[in-house]
Amino acid sequence: MLTFENPAISFKNVTKKFGDHVILQDLNFDIPRNKIVTILGFSGAGKSTLLKHILGILHPTSGTVTVLGRELETLTKEELRDFRRNFGMLFQYAALFDSFTAEENVAFPLREFTQLSEEEIMKKVHDLLISVGIKEESFQKLPSELSGGMRKRVGLARGLALSPDIMLYDEPTTGLDPITTKMVNNLIVETATQHQGREMTSVIISHDVKATLEISDYIAFLDRGKIIEYLPVGEFKNSQNPLVQEFLRL
Ligand SMILES: Nc1ncnc2c1ncn2[C@@H]1O[C@H](COP(=O)(O)OP(=O)(O)OP(=O)(O)O)[C@@H](O)[C@H]1O
Ligand SMILES: [Mg+2]
């Protein structure tokens, strides 16, 4: 298994049970800083459960999850809420607020979590929207007036609003056409390398092997609550693990 010095995220002996049902099984797994790491797996493997442990929405039944050097279980509810500002999240369907314009969607976390003035917020919102390729003519549009690809862009701008150290992507390309998939992939890479001149750790949860092979630095394969393969992307493609091979052939 790959290990990294001073990782962004570290799972140590993490087991999660719901009743008698073991969902994560003794996971030992590090995610390095400033890289793009994808967690692949079949439906029901435990990917979303793993993601919720990174966010501290769920805690392990046993073992520890450490993010940016903080052991999540030792944080109080308030500390955890503050700590979540280190994360940006892009959900599968972008999860924008339907009755908010593009601009208002991106302003939301800034209004909620910062003391910035309205003028400062609007300046930042416009910079963010431009940086993900949304033009001024679309700032006032509602999500229903935007294409799927544009909604992703707005969702990404909102995820980036608080300058997170870690971006989490939940199925960013699932269900998108090939051209939009390519666009979202490019955005993920640009975000990882260029956002405000800082580097950022990106964690992608996906079933989309083809899309993620193109952009990931490392790929982990989760099967029934266990990481059964974790390799740099070039080696992952040549994995001899039969389940991984089956997945790659899909
Ligand atoms: N709160 C919960 N209570 C009980 N069981 C749960 C709970 N959350 C998830 N599970 C179970 O844990 C297993 C893994 O679920 P999870 O959602 O993590 O899978 P996944 O890999 O994200 O799947 P998908 O690709 O379909 O989203 C499933 O069997 C699910 O039924
Ligand atoms: Mg899931």
C-alpha cells in the first residue's frame, strides 16, 4: 500500500459498521497533499461512506481519520463546522439552489461564513465565475436557464469560494456527454494546479474509469469496504487484480 509523508488525509485502521453490517473494513489509506486522487468502486462498495468520513459527517466505529493533521473525532461540533471550511465540494448534479441566480449561489458560502462586505463579496463572486468560464451575461441566470456543463462550472465556483485546501468531487462526470466530461476534467485539473496560485488536494469519487484515468495522479479501488488496489495511475492501468481488470474493461 502507498504511504506518504505528511498526507492531507489519513485513515488508520478504520472500520465502519451499521448494525452488524461492516461497510468499511480496517482501512489504512493515505491521500497525499496537492495531488488528484480518485477512489473507484462498484455501486455499494462504500465510496460515499468513505467520503462522509473525510468530512466528519460520519465517524468510524473504530480507528481514526486525520485530515490536515487534525484527528476529526477529537473536534467539537463547532470546531468541526469551522474545520469544514477547508473543504470545497462539487456534487454530482452540482446541487445548486434552484431559486438563486448563479451569482447568489456562489455568494452563499461567503455570506454564510465570512465577514466580507457586500461589495467585496460581489467582486469575489464575479472573479470566481469568470475563473471557471462563466460570462457576465450569465451571472443573473437561474440554474434552470443554464446548461449542465455551466451548472457544473457554477457549482465549482461555489465550491472554491472559501479557498479550500481540499476539493471533493462526487461523481463529477457521471451521466455527462463526452464533451462536457472533457470540460469538467479540464476544470478539475486547472483548479488543482492554478487556483489562486495555491496547490490543492483533489479527491474524486467515481465509477467513470475512463474520465478519471486521464486526470488522476493516483487511483484507489474500493471493493466491499476494502482498498484492494492503490497505485499511481500509470501502474493502475496495468493492475493484475482481476476485479480491477473487470472494472477497466467496462
Ligand atoms: N446510514 C446507513 N445505514 C445503513 N447502511 C448504510 C448507510 N449508509 C450506507 N449504508 C450501506 O453501506 C453500503 C455502502 O454504501 P455507499 O453509499 O457508501 O456505497 P457507494 O460505493 O457510494 O455506492 P454508489 O456508487 O451506489 O453511490 C451499502 O450497502 C449501503 O446500503
Ligand atoms: Mg455513493
